[in-house]
Amino acid sequence: MSLGATVVGAVLGLSVQLHSNALRKLLLMRHPWEHVLAIGIGAVFGNQLVK
């Protein structure tokens, strides 16, 4: 597993969650646990994409 893929996936997951909240005109950090979940899913996605 590459550290770069993990970081890129985590940033992608966070940006998707922030963009989702922005489109719905909510506070960007409305539910912080959703951001943690999105970062984790993004990191897994980034690592699976490399494999």
C-alpha cells in the first residue's frame, strides 16, 4: 500500500463530503463523523485503485 494513494484517497473523500454539504447549502463541517467516514472510505478506495 502506498502512502500517496492513501493520502489522495483521503483528500478525495473529504472533498466529496465538503462538496456535498456545499451543494445542499449546509454548514461545511455539519457532522464531523461523516467526514471521518468519508476520509476512511476514500483512503480504502485509493488503495484499491492502486492494486
